[in-house]
Amino acid sequence: MKTLAFAAALAVSATAATANDLDVVGYTQYEIEAERFETGVGVEYSIDRFSFSPVLKVADAPGQSLDFDGVDFGVAYQITDAAVGYTKFEFDGDFDYEEFTVGVSFRF
């Protein structure tokens, strides 16, 4: 019984030490020239300095209904308190590869 209690305490403390977070993320934007709304919703899972975020996108263009537009999958790494390196894979509504993005964001 002592072994089971020790293992449970170790598991709880190990989970707390890694600082895992799961957040719901989303956005809505309007593209003026294209006259198009786009909305995305997904989750972001963070563990230590890494975060992973799959996002489903839907869009509404003139003369069209709101349709599934694709999926983005991002991976980010917190380089410092002010800088984040990131990558993003983009797939269209048929899950065909569209784009791969690499970048660095910063905050002062």
C-alpha cells in the first residue's frame, strides 16, 4: 500500500512539474479584398516550452455557404521569454498539403 501511495504522489508531482496546459483557441477574420470570412477553432496543448495546435478552418466567400476550408497544425517552441520559434503546416478541405511556414515571433 505504501508503494501505491508513493507512486501516486510521484505521478501527481511529475505532472505538476511539467506544466501541461490544454487551451481552446480560435479566431475570426474578414478579408476585405476577397470579401471572405474565415473562422478557425482548435486546441493548443503546451508541455514545457513546446506547444502543439491543430485548428479546423471554415470560410464563407461571396455566393457560397459556410464550408470546411482546411486544417492548420502548428508547433511552437518558447526560445526565450520574448521570442517564440514556430512552424505551421496547412492543409486544404481535402486534406491535401498546401503550405509550410517557419517563423519567429517576439514580444517586448
